[in-house]
Amino acid sequence: MNLKLIILGLLMEGEKHPYEIQQLMKSRGIDCYVKYAKGSLYYAFDQLEKAKWIEVAAVIRESNRPDKTTYRITDLGKEEFQHLLVQEMGRPMQLNNPNYAALTFAEHGDPEKMDQALRENIREVGRLAELLESIPEKQTEPLGFGPRMILLGAIEHLRAEVRWMERVREEAWGRLF
């Protein structure tokens, strides 16, 4: 997913500081499906400002803290947001699973170690699904259509991934173990 789209989309909701964007991404579970480094968020803000898609709304000065700059989306940014939104909506899902590369060479691996790694992966993916399932309970306001559908899709993908990994384990016993 495009980090610029997320920043612009969250700014469509109102003026925000980069740290506030980061916290919203976490509270809404966006950070579960968008991987980014903290520094890349601030870099993206710089790039968006240079492109004139966002602008400084206010600089808040507090005595013992660094200045806090809030941003707003510009009209040009709103146009770019629409462009990015349509572009991302039309992108096909990417099949990128690290298990695929490992399974390609499974016959050459240590069966016990592979089984242990797979069991740990199943637990972790299940834990992530449970975490996502708990998000609506933690929200003070109901999720909108888009976030709700993303959450539902992510949960369904994770649950399907667990079922698939369990099937890999079941079928592997007769072949590898």
C-alpha cells in the first residue's frame, strides 16, 4: 500500500501532526498491512510538502518540547489523493509469501526444524488475526465502511493462511516427516 495515499487520506479527515498519523495508523490497524520505518513517515511528509500536496497548518511551540508542526492537505493534494486512490484500488493482489520459497525446497530441509518453524508461524498468524478481531472492540466510534472492509479482508486472509499452513503440516507428515 502507498504510504502517501495513507497520509493524504488521513489528512482528508483534518489537520494532523506526523506523530498523530503514526498513532492513527496503529490504532486503526493500518500498520498491520503497511510496513514502513518511522523515518520514512517523516520523509513522506517532506516529499508531500515539496510536491505541494500538503502544507503547514500550524506550528505549536511548547516550552520544554520541540516544535510540533501540523499539516493539512491542499487542493492539489486532494487531486493526487483521488489519483492514488483509484490507482491502488485497481492494483491486483500480490502473492508474496515467504513460505512459498521455503516450500519450493522443503524436501531438502530438516523436517523437525521446519515443522517447529511452521507451528510457530501458525501461532503468530493466529495471534495477529485475534489482534485484528479485537480492533472493533477498542474503537470509541464505529469503523467506517473502508476500514471495516479492510479489517474483515485481513482477518479472512489470516484465517485462510492458518488453514493453509495447517494443511501443509498435515500433508507434510506423509512426505517429509
